[in-house]
Amino acid sequence: MIKISTNSRFMSKIVRKNDQSNPLRKVGECLYRNRHGVYFAWFSIRGKQVKRSLKTSDKELARRRLGELRKVAARLHGLEESRLPGPLAKAFSGLSNSICASAVPKVGNQRCC
């Protein structure tokens, strides 16, 4: 332990060499490593924190797995524009627009929305 005293005679600060308050150390963007050398992904998506072990001690493999995990999380949390294939998405969009257009009441020659 290292003791660092301040100017005030009532205050002192103790700093530990091996601080165990946070066992994960940041080694890259959204990439952390624990004391055993295992990498973790730690990021948030749509306000929800995701923390997963990447189950490797190789940094390059951890970066690839982090990219894959982010893609999976984005797909599961609905960040992609459309989950339907191209032609099917267009057909559904056109169908839903025509149904909504017929349900919206007209005011004079204009629609409410």
C-alpha cells in the first residue's frame, strides 16, 4: 500500500497498487481483460448494457468475436432497418401504407395525417 497525504492534516488517501474494485481492465474500445487474461465485451445497445465473455486470451480473436457479438446484438435488439428480405419488405410496406391510408379519415380534400 502507498499512503498519499494531502495538505490537510485530517485527510489522507490510501492508494492500493493492485486495486481490486474493478477486476476488468480496459484494453480497447468495448474490450476488457480480467486478471486471468480472458477478454470481455462490454457495450450498451439501445440503453441496455451487454457484458459477455469472449472466451479467449488472444486479442485479435477477441476483436473479431466482439464484432460478431455486436452484429448479433444489433439484430436481436432491432437496430437493423428491416428484418424482412428486400422484395417482401417492399410488398409489406406498400400493403400497410394502403391499409393505413384507407383507415385515415378525410377532411375536405386532405387527409388528417
